[in-house]
Amino acid sequence: MKAREGSDQDTVDKWEVQLRKGCLELAILAALWDGKLYGLEILRRLESDSDLIVSEGTVYPLLSRLKALGLVRSEWVESDAGHPRKYYALTPAGRQRSREMAAMWSRFSASMSRLLAPLTREK
Amino acid sequence: MTTAGNAQQKMEAYLGRLRQLLRGMNPEDAREVIEELRSHIREKASAGGECTAAGVDAALTALGTPEDLASQYTTDDLLARAEVSRSPVRILQSLFRWASLSVAGFVVLLTSIIGYFLGGALLWCAVLKVVHPRTAGLWVFPNGADTEISLRLGFGNPPAGGRELLGWWIVPAGLVVGCGMVILTTRFALWCARQYRKSLALPRG
């Protein structure tokens, strides 16, 4: 019991990490909504537009899973930098899935906000 | 020149190790993974113009160890494949690869082998009961304090000193419990892969 009290902050931190992880797939699909991007651009977009602290080693395997699921497709494009880049774009199935996930997210976050309103008003 | 050569060497050593660990993946996919990461490392390492050894070091650290990275590709591959086919053979194939990369994968592989084996044995027993009605089934052998229970497929003569427990009930029971174990094992393996994947997904904090 004592050990539990001591690790309260720890529990909150872990919960936050879990929460962020759950959003990663949707965040990547959302980053691709406006057009094709390559891996590093997706990482930069996630860094600048959200405070999802993403480890780089996670995004690439996840992209290849999304591709295996048919939600994104990829193509190699030559660049001025001297090496080709692998660009990702949403497939029609990926656009459909992102829209559904976004709608679900909005409903969920709206109802959570209503529920949490009294907690955030205090202080 | 030496720093550029050094940087190049470090990157190739990392990618070479990763290529080794991805053996078993579809070769075309593995080649694409390596090319994509090479492109990523080069671009990150040469942010200030020249590709430096320090830049390559930082890029490699950010990617994590080749083992962690390969584990993530392997578990993601498993999860993606499982959406298409839940065949135990394909799941075990991926688990073998995962087991070669991490202790967690090894434990999941062992548990899954036991689960599939028991499930398969029950299914076989149910089917073979029809062929060997007198000998197949769940048998008990009273042997003092340690009574032995054994699932017999019914090849050979009826065992001496044993008593059959379920009779024909082994057919429905074997089919239901056997199928259940196979399904549960698949779900367990996928659940572990998902949990493991999540645990590696973000750095702590």
C-alpha cells in the first residue's frame, strides 16, 4: 500500500505515455491527409504540430505496417539531396479509415471534456 | 575525408547488422527498409551540410538499437499479417523470428508452441476416436499417489491398467476445447505482440 502511494506520480506518467501511444497511428494518418510526405517529414510534422514525442525507431516500422494493411502506399522519388526518398500517401482505404478514426476521436474527446469540465474549473 | 569515411562505415555497420536481423522477412521488403533508413540517416546526419560522424552517431542513437528496430518490424509484420490470415503456421513463423530477437519473443514463442500443441493434440484425439474407438481418448492410470492422466491417440493396443475417462464425449469436448486453445493461443500471441510493440513505441517520459 505504501509503495503504491509513493508511485502515484509514476502511475500518472505511465498513463500519459499510454495515452500518447494510442494516438500515434491516427497522428501519422492525419499528417498524410494533405499529401505525400517521406519519413523524416512525417516525424518533423508530428514534432511541430503535436507534442507527441515520437521515437524515430517507431515511426518507420509503423509506416510499413500501415502499408501492409493497405492504408498507405509508397513510392521512391529522386531528390536533390543525392539520395532517393520513400514517400508515403494515403490510399482511398486509408482516407476512409482516417475519417472514421477522426470522427470517433471527436465524439470521444467531446464527451470526455463534458465529463471533465468540473475538474478543470476548480483552482 | 576520414570523418566522412568513418561516418559512412558506422552507418553501413548498423545497416548490415539490421539486414542480418531482418532475415526471414520478405527480401524485397527488407531491402526497402534498409534503403529507407539509409536515406533517413544520411539526411539527418547532414543537416548542417556535410555528413559527419557525430551526425551519424546522433541519428543512429535516435533510431535505437538494430535489435529493437528489427523487433518492431517483426511484431508489426506479425500484426499486419494476422489481419489477413490467422493461420497458426504463419503466426509461428513470425514468432520464430521475434524469438531470435528478444527474450520477450522467446517466451511468447514457447507459450504459443505449448498452446498450439495441446490444442492440436485434443483435436487429433477427437478425430482419431472415430478410427480407434477402443483405445483413443483421455485415460487415467491409477498409480498410488501420482495418478497419471494421458491423452491417447489410440495407436497400438489398449493400455494395461488404465481406465478411459470421457468415452465418446472426447469427440465434442476435444473439438471444442482444442479449437478454443488454438484460438486463445493466437489471441495471446497477438496481444503480446501489441503490448511489446507499445512498450517500445515511445521513449519514457
